[in-house]
Amino acid sequence: MLRISGTGATHVGLVREHNEDAAFVGPSCLLVADGVGGGAAGEVAAATTAYVVSATALARPDDDPAVVLAEAVATAQQQVALGARLRPEREGMATTLTAVVTDGQQFALAHLGDSRGYVFRDGELNRVTRDHTYVQNLLDEGSLAEEEVPMHPWRNVVLRSVNGADGPADVQVLDLRPRDRLLVASDGLTDFVSERRIADLLGRKDDDDAVQALVAAALGAGGRDNITCVVATVVEGPRLVGDGTRLGALTDLDNVVDPAAVRMPAPPGSRPAGRTA
Ligand SMILES: [Mn+2]
């Protein structure tokens, strides 16, 4: 069996007052969700989506991870829509989602928005997500150069998200093997720290140290947004269940619209939150 062994960290940054990022890391699921919306709505969109996806993955350990993710994203869209209907001030709330789930054999990744997923193998960093942004479309068309992105007035315009209205996520199967490493991060990291620097830090540090170094690098670059990074290594070993760490907006379950929307099995031998083995 393959599983994920890793860790994550989140930081409000140096400018924002609230942390609207949420993250989860456990042996069969890791994810980042970056929420937006007035009041506390960004936290609600991010935490609700992070909860629905992580809880669905934990509840269905033997199912095809691509199917689990597609169905979890559909539930998350419904829950975000419900949350906005219940409280009109949440109207317009939305979140990105980049999530990896495994059943012990296959890995799948679901993606909506401008958070990012990377695979680090043999010293090489490969981005495996495509930003759902206006500037990414301009880059693809060839009408914008990579170095012009940081100055573009619409660089933060996200075209697809978990907002209660958009459709399914992009879901892909990831071909991973033991010792491959995964990085999932919000744009508070990737807008301010170059991929070259990220690869350098991943190459020199283990997962725990890399997470701390990545957050420190984003803070050193000004910390203008919430920063969230999850770094994990694919390992071979027996399955672990009922274990995981919640970060950011997901640490407060009051942010979740309806936790009962996902039926959870009783976690056998559940342990307090902490680093996964
Ligand atoms: Mn952000």
C-alpha cells in the first residue's frame, strides 16, 4: 500500500487580518483551499470545502480516488451554495481547491482555482495544476509573457472555483511512486516565491523543514497574502485511517456549513491531530 506522510503550515501573513486559507493533511488525503468573500465568508467557503473533501476521502478509503474527488467537489459546491442561501451576507463567497486523494494504489488530484499542486521527483519540480485564471488564459494564447504576470491588473481574477455555482473540478490521475514528494500551496506562496526557489528548498530539506522554509520565504517576500503549504512524501506501508491534521480556517468547525453533510465512519484507533506517521 502507498500512503502520504507529510505536514503542513499556514500563516496569516503580514498584511491580512484573517486567515481564509484552510488545509488538511492525512495519510490518504492532502489539500489546500484558499477562500475569498466578505465578512467571515472566505473562511466558511474554504473550511466547508476542505471539510467535505477530507471527510469524504476518510469515509471512502477503498473507492477510486478520482470518483471520490469528483463527488466530494459536487457536494462542496452544494454546501457552499447552501451556506450562502442560509446567510445572505455570504453571497459571493468562494474558494480554490487543490486536493490529492489515494486509495493506497492510485492517486488522483482535483483542482479548481489558482492554488497549485506540484510533484517533486529526482530534484525536479513539476507543476501538475493549471491556474484557472484570466492571466493563465492570456499566457496560453501567447498574448502575455510570464514576466508580465506580476504587473497585470487582473492577475488575481479566478475564473473557476468552489462558489456554489461552478461545475466540476479538473480531476487527473497522478502517477506517483515511493519517495515522490507532493507540494500543495496557496497563492500566498506561489505569487511571491519563485518555482526555482521552491525547488531549491525542497531539494535541501525534509518535509517538516521544507514547510517552515517555504512559509518563511513567503513572509520574507512581504507576506502580502495568507500563506499555506502542505509538503508530503509518498511512502510504502500499511494503511492508516482516521488520522489527519486540520489547518487554518478548518481548525474551527464552526466555519463548516453542515458537517453532517458527510457521513463519517467512527475512526478506529483515532489519535489526536498531529504529524502523520
Ligand atoms: Mn490567496
